[in-house]
Amino acid sequence: MPTYEYECEKCGRVFEEFQSITAQPLTRCRFEGCGGAVHRLLSGGAGFIFKGSGFYITDYRSESYKQKAKADKEAAASSSGSASTTASSSGSDTTKRGGAGPTPPAKTAGSS
């Protein structure tokens, strides 16, 4: 059963009431001696606490999805591995000389 928040228009008190969803909203303040009209407040409700398994998007994936994801991951790993092998075997001068890197751009006239 949900907990509803009410505010009294007469005394200004805010209070919570544990009621069934099908129960009629309260109309009068529950504090002794007040009896003012109340209205139900909109509230954010309670926070969610996720415990245990079953709350992650990957927990309920189908087997076919898992197999395709694994194949995609392996294909990406093998293609990135061959790209790094190609780059390292190209034999550029900078890697042979200790990785000096590219030369900085030349200064033009008028630049400081």
C-alpha cells in the first residue's frame, strides 16, 4: 500500500498517511483540535533499491544476442590487433630513431 502526503490548509502541517490505492483521499486534518481541510500532495515517492541479480540490461539477454555480441567483440579485437601490427611493421623513421615524433610547424612572418 502506498504512503500519501497531505497538507492541512488550516494549520499548515504536512503528514503522511498509509492508505490503500482504492481508499478515498482524506478530507480533514488528523491532528487533534484542528479538523481543517487537507489536500493530497504530489510526492516523489520512495526510492528504489536494487538488490540481487536481474537488474542489469545484460541479465536477461537471449542466447542468440549473447553469441552475436561475442562474435562482434572478437571481430573488433582481431581487426584492431591487425591494424596495430600493420602500423608497427611499417618501419617509419621516427620509430627507428626513438620516436622523435612529427616536426612542429614552421613559424610564418608576423607570428610571435
